[in-house]
Amino acid sequence: HMPSGTRVLGFEPNTLFHDEALRRAEEHGIGLDLRAGDLRDAGLDDGSVEAVVSTLVLCSVDRPADALREIRRVLRPGGRLVFIEHVGVHGVDGPSFYQRLWRRPWAAFADGCDTCAATDRLIEEAGFRVDESHRDRFGPRLDPTSPAVWGLAMKPG
């Protein structure tokens, strides 16, 4: 979804995804520097990044609030955070019950993904201005991995 010629520094801890990501980036003319590490270990300068795209990541990292602080630090003032993330639903109805029930087994199966994550709240608490945000589902109502939030947040300044 990026134009040919875009340069991307990517972090994907699951190396099983690397070959396919690199193949598709080359196919679309995107310069992808893909690393297995963590953004927090990249040594990027303050305000050195124009945009960060986070897709189904913040629900899986060990300390999402720390990851968001690092994203905010490396973004330039006015920089964008584009996100698509799993998110928890609230209440005692079916979706909330199934998310809590499947929380630990799913995390073990899916690289630590927390089906009950409060990712949208964490983005705001990290000091981002959320300009667009939409909650919906990727799949069936009772699928505990279906609830998601996607949107656009800006680093003030």
C-alpha cells in the first residue's frame, strides 16, 4: 500500500514473516530494511522519522506503553502514527467473555497477542493526538481476535 520508491525500516520479531515481506517489497519497488529486533533498540535519533505504521504489533509487544513512547520520541513533530491493532471489547456479553477466555491460549499461539489490549487508550495516553479512529471487526462477532481499531494519530508539535 506504499508507492514504489518508498524506503521502509521495518521491525518484525517473527522471522518466519521476513522472506515473504522482503519478496513483496521488492515486487513493489519498496526499499525494505527489515530487522528482527525492536524499535526500542534501533538507536534512531529523536524526531528522525516521518511516519510509523503499526499493524497488529502493539497488542503483542511486552510493554506497549514503552513502545509507544519510543515511537513518539523518534517521530518528528507532526509525524504520523498509522495503526491497525487488535483491541479488547468491554462488558460481559459474548465477545468480551470469549476474549478473556482465549486471552492466554491465543497469546501463546500468536506471538504474545493480547486479545484484551486497550491499544486505542494507550495511544492517547502516550501523548498522540488521534485524528481518526474506527473500531470494527475483522471477522465474526464471537471471534476473540476480530475486534480491532484502526486510525491515524499525530505527534503534536
